Amino acid sequence: MALFGSPGKLSGLLLRIGQCFSAAASIGFMVSAHGFFNSTAFCYLIASMGIQVLWSFGLACLDFHALRSKTNLHNPVLVSLFVIGDWVTAILSLAAACSSAGVTVLYSRDLGYCRSPQIPCSHFKASILFAFISWFLLAVSSHVTFWLLAAV
């Protein structure tokens, strides 16, 4: 079955590359923000996006190899592994992005910390934006692999 974004297809490779780069951008923006380590949610976002980068990069390499060698990755055992890994990383990524967004809303609207030039809220917001983009691309991949598992 040829679903958009399925493992071993060009669309799957592009989804994984998008996940990897947006998660890496999220890490980059958060690490460049002074004082990010004062919030547990921001540290959790970095850890979660780090796992996302590793997972997406590994599967992008596997997709690239499958495309190059014309290998079919629609093995039930492999697809089950993809489903479990995608769902676990999707849950971690969504939790990290939502908790970081909550802290940023607290900083900007409730406490007024963003008025101070010492707190780089624009970096926090950009990092969270890229985390949500990464999660959305991962949600597409996890949905496709779930449907692929039912078809295999």
C-alpha cells in the first residue's frame, strides 16, 4: 500500500527530514535564549526535541537507504516498531511543546517578564513554534504508520 509519508517512500523521507530540522531549530532557539535552564519545561523541551532529532534522523537515514536500494520497509515487525516509536515521541513532543507554551504564556501575560530585556521571550516563542511544527509532522507520520500497520 502506497500511503503518503509511508516508510521507504520519498514523502516519508521528506517528512522525517522536516521533523529533524524543525526539532533541531527548536533546540537551537531555546539554547540561544539566556536563562532557559531556569524553567523545567524548557529543559524538558530540549530533551524531548533531542529525542525527536535522533528518532527522525535515524528513520530518515533508513528511508534514504530504502529508496537507494529499492527495499520495501512494509514488514509488519518494522512497521510496528515505527508505530510505537512515532507514538511515544509524538506524546513526548506534544507534552513538551504544550508545557513550554504554558510557561511562556505565564511569563508574557501573567507575570510581565517579557517586558524585561533580560528574558528573551521571542526565542522561547520561536522554539515552541518549531516544536509544534515538528510535532505536527510527526503526527502525520504516526497516523500514516498506524494505518499502514492495519493494512500490512
